[in-house]
Amino acid sequence: MNQPAPPPIVDLLQQQLAASQQLLAETRQALADARRENTLLRQKLDALARRFFGKQSEQLNEAQLELLLPGLGESRVAVPVPSPAAKASPAPRRPNPQSQRLRTPNNLEVVQVVIEPEVVTAQPQAYKNIGQEVSRLLDYQPGKFFWRETVRPKYVRVDERALPPVMASAPPRVAEHCLAAPGLLAQLLASKYCDHQPFYRLENSYYQRHGVFISRQQMVQWTEPCVRLLRGIAKLLKAQMRTSGYVQVDETPVRYQAPELVGRCGQGYLWTALVPGECVVYEWHVSRAAKCLGAFLGEDYSGKLQCDGYSAYPAFAKTKTNIELFGCWAHLRRGFFAAKEQAPVVAGWILNQIGALYGWEEQLRQTRAGPAARQALRTSHHRMVVARLPRVLTRLQSRYLPQSPMGQAIGYALNQWPTMVRFLEHGEVEIDNNKVENAIRPTALGKKNWLFFGSEEAGERSAVMYTLMENCKMHGVEPIAYLKDVLERLPTTTNKQVDQLTPLNWKKSRQQVAVAA
């Protein structure tokens, strides 16, 4: 019987060589994948470390950009800004925080203390005043508690004793049986929602410094009727926002306690809408869905909506034919700023291009240019940069992994590009929505102090109070004086008179009274 001949040794060696080559190729591919994953993880770890321990500001001075992009100093050319038709004087700037110079208002009260020499006090007739030396020290007296006692005398007619006694009506209160006067209520609300002091800290402060104990539960009970009265003003501001043709919108997460969630907090959101120079409005929702925008802005809202790249905004806008979305260049820039460690030269060039846009915008703000002047400059200067960037980003996209910092920054920019370029044609639209983010910032500071809302109702109350406090800040209104006066007037104010109590209208009426006096 014939047995099959064994395969030649050459065939066996070729098969083993092919298997070895295939195994080597697979190993090299696995090694390349592992290196790629390792690079991505290192980049994410570096980004996380910078977020917690690094510098938070995204500003880059010219020296930093020269390190990222050599030769930048020679390429930067100052571009003149066309002066607007009616050029106004620059807005007054706040004092530099690093300045050591002391500044006080001109109408600051002066309490004078006269110190007479002892020899003159003993023999005043023997001395004649020939002048004086005056020195000033800035002083402070903390607030004080006191009882505001209202006395209402009773009278009867002398000639008709049978008639009932006559007595003046009691002044209206924020709520029945409330022992807090409007001045104390205003101080409590401003401390909680403007100075971000939790009620438990106020409870300890009042007792340790003034000997007055007010429990935090009592403070919450006093807050509820105040917000019930103030909610009408917040509704007017919300109606004003809805009728505006241009709104900036953003949202921030806030934890809250819910009875159905045992042992943990729920996640809610403070939605914020800002009309530049007019008003800012907050609204509390337990969701981040697009339907919240319909409840906030109104289902029939029409106009320009500026926002970040969150998917809820295009989902809300696509069901409407009269809403135009505008992107935020600050969010676009933020991604490339985070990627400058991965690709310093590329990121430096892109940041330089975006910095040129912001440089022109800053000059427009300093000259207080109107929408027409802003649109003219954007057409003549911004457009060349905006037209250049997408071509460069499209060529660069294939060089970086999609999940790398630079890949994510490029992907976000290209996806949002249709909304990024629209500001060129609308001079009234800002280049970014930093104004609404600045309005959200106080709530972020408050979260570090009070950590979470005690309930969904507490979130709604906070939205009303933040609306009023931020409008006071926007229009330069002192919050305690405003709240004290408004809480005194609201119990007797009709619905037609409430519009006079918005922070801006309240300020205008005060100014008119001061001018008339």
C-alpha cells in the first residue's frame, strides 16, 4: 500500500513563515492600537489634571502665543476700527482689582469726632482757635437688630362715647403673623441669593455676633411669602424676555433633594436666558430636554437664539421656522485652548486667528459702536478670518484621532460652523454667549456653599430670586434697598402697578424723584 509522501520541508517553512508574518502584523497592529489608546488616555489625564489644578483662564498674552507660534510678533498688525456715526464716550470702567488706590463714593457719610485739648477744656476763655488739623480713616459699623414697634393709639369721641374707638389701620405685612420687617427680609434674601450665604451660616452669624437666634427653618418660612409676592415681577421680566428678538440661553446643573430618591440627590437644571442690556431670567426644571426650552422661551417664540452646541437647542429650533441659531466662539476657542499641549503650533495659529476676531470686538466695545458699525467692521475684517478657518480645519481633521483633544476641537468647530458664521450679518448679535455664562457664574459660586436645593420648590424659589438679584446687578441697583422698598409696597400694589417695580423701572423712578427734589 502506497503511503502519501510527506510535504517538502520548503512548504512547511513557508507556511510557518506566513503564520509568523501574520502574527507579527497582528502584534504590530495591537501595539499601535495600544500606543494610540495610551496617548488618548494621557491626553485626557492631562486635561483632567489641568482642570483641577491648572490655570482656569483661557486668555493668552502675546508672549504665550509667540511660544506656540514662532514669528507671530511680526505678523500681528493693528487694524483700525471705523468710527461709528455717533461716537459716544467710553463706558466707565471698574477699578483695577490689583490697584492699591482706595476709592469711595463722593456722597459717603462723614461722622466727625472733635477732640479738644485738655488745657483748652479747662480754661476755654484763655485760648483762641486759629485753625484745625483734619485726618480721615475709613470705618465700618456692622448691621444691627432692633424691634420696629408700631404704636396705634385708640381714640373715642368725647361727645359720643357710644361710638366705637377710632384707630389707624395696621401697616400691611408680607405675610400674616410674620415677625420679620421688610428690612430684615431684604437682608436675608440678599445674603442668600446675592452673597451666597446658606441659611445655616446666617443662623450661626446672627447668634454669635448679635445674640439673636433665628432658626434656618424660620428663615425658609419667611422666604416663601416673599417669593410669592416677588414672583409677579419675575413673570414680567420673563414676558419681556420672550418678546425680545435676540436671546442668549444656557443651563447649569444643580442637585436637589427629592423624596423618591433615597440616599442621593436628583439632578435639576437652572435655565438662564439673557437679553443683553435689558434683562436676565432664570427658570428651574428637573430636566435638560428640549421641551424645557418650549416652556421657558414659549412655544411661539421667534427670533435669534445664541447658545452652545448642546443638542437640545437645534432640536427645539428645527420644529420652528422662525428661530435662527447663533453659535458661541468662546466654546469653539475653548476646545483649541485645551488642545494646545497636544499640537502647540496648530493650536497657536488657530488661537491667533480667533484672537484677532476678539481684538476687533474689544475695540468695538470700547468705542460703544452700534449694530450698523459692528456689522460693517465684521464684513470688512472678520469675514476673511472666518472664511479661512474652515478650509484649514478640514485639511487638519485627518491628522488627528477623533477622540483626541485636537480632533474633538476640530470636529466641534466644523459641526457648529453654520451657526458660527451667522453673527457676521447681524450687528446686534454678540460674538459669543459669555454674558449669559457670566450671569450663571453666581449660581455656580452658590453651589459651593449650599451644595444643593432642598426640594423642587426650593429650586423654583431660587430661580425667582436669582432673576431679581441679577437684574439688580445688571442695572446697578443696590439689592437690599431695592428688596426693602419693594416688599413694603407689594402688599398694596395692584397688578397694573407691578411693572413699576422691576429693577430698571424702580431705578428710573428713583432717579426722577432725585432730580425733582
